[in-house]
Amino acid sequence: MLDNLTQRLARAMKTIRGEARLTEANIADALREVRMALLEADVALPVVKDFIAKVHEKASLHAVHNERAIFRTPVSVDDVLQSPKMFLNLTRLQCCPPSCGAAAAILCTEEFARKNKLDSRIRIAGQAMTTDFPSTFSERSLIKVVGSDMTKEAARRVYEQAGIGPEDVDVVELHDCFTTNEIITYEGLGLCPEGGAEQFVWDGDNTYGGKVVTNPSGGLLSKGHPLGATGLGQCAELTWQLRGEAGKRQVENARVGLQHNLGLGGACVVTMYERAE
């Protein structure tokens, strides 16, 4: 079964990459092959789904205390898994809702902040933007297509700039456009070892009482995804957290925050915020 799936995908990818003569018919055939092979794999391969669905369960519990979140009702793992399927094992409640919203931030020097009597307790300790790498397309990995390499490199640069490692991060706002993307991002940001995301979730290390609180706002999954405003929305949440102004969702003694924002096609921005002494 697996050999057959591999062969079918290989034939389809040759066409998609342009190694075969492109026609309207064979492009359609190639895409159909990919879809059918993935559907077969969904049936043939054991897939651990509960821990991925648990990401939205966690997001919904966080959003209960966020008055700006669109969805504030807790959902269970069963609720997530029993919602309508969108593609393969990905259900509706594992997809973020595109929404409307607005956000703003004042970015200035410390001197300007003092002169204008602005709160200057939070500073940017590091920031990096990455775009698609050759590996995004050459290594035939859908995980890399959706930005894992961009995330990993942007995070590496930020940790180097700031002189602060992932073990020192207290709170994270990351781009959870889908539950699966949040899982990939845990490893990309170095919040857990490569291959350790499942255990990270089961151990509760992604929420209050664990190693690091991820998406205390409820994330894109529960807060909503207002596209252009999403990044500054993350910035606002982390600023409130580091100022100690996040109310019932406050992360205790939060001093270092990490932001991850991503767009396919492709760019990733990682920013580290730090509370001044």
C-alpha cells in the first residue's frame, strides 16, 4: 500500500514540478492523483488526532477570558473531532475563522517615549523576517511548504540577537491558522525538541502551569484571524501580558514574550519582547 502511494505521489509531483510536459489535462490528473493518494493514506495510515484537536480545546479555554475574542465558549476534543471535515482529518474547528478587526501599536525610541510620557516598559529585544528557502520547494515536504524552515531560521536569529533562548520565554502568541500549524510551530520555535510536540501537548506544557503559555488570547482559532491586523493583535496581547495588564488570562510573572506571524508565499516574522528592569 505505502509503495503504491509513494509511486503515485512521485508521478504527480513530476508533473507539478514541470518535469513532465504540462497540459491542462495532465495537471488536472496530477492534482487528482495527489488528492486520491492522500485520501488513501488517510485510511491506510494510523493517525494520532486527539493531541492535535487538543490544541483548539486549549485555545478555547484561553479565549474565555478574552473579551476581544470572537469565540469564547469552551470546546472539547470530541467537539473538535466531530465537527465537519474540511480535508482529510482536518475538521472545521481545527481551522481559524477569517474575521474583521483592527489593531495599532506605537513603535518609538525610549527618548521619544520619555518626552511624550508614554509607557516604555516593553522593548523589542530581537526581530527577524525570513522568506521561502530552496528547501521549501526542493525537499518535497509539505511541512516545509507551510513554513517550518522559515519559522526555525527566524527564531534562531531572534534568539541570537536577544541573547535569550526558548527556555526563557514565558508567553507566546503564534500563528495558529490551523491546529496542525500550531503543532509544527512548537518545534520550529524550539519550545520543544523536534518530534516532541505531541508530548508537549499531552504534558500541558503549552498552557498555564506548563513550560510556556501559548496563545493566551485564544489565538487565531478562537480570537479570530483579521488578516492584516493579526500581527499587531499579537503584539498588543504580548504587551499587555508583559505589563501585567491581561486580567484573568495574565501569565504570572511574564517578562519575555515571543511573537510568530506567518504568511505562505512566503514570509515569517518572529519578534521577541522583553520587560525592562
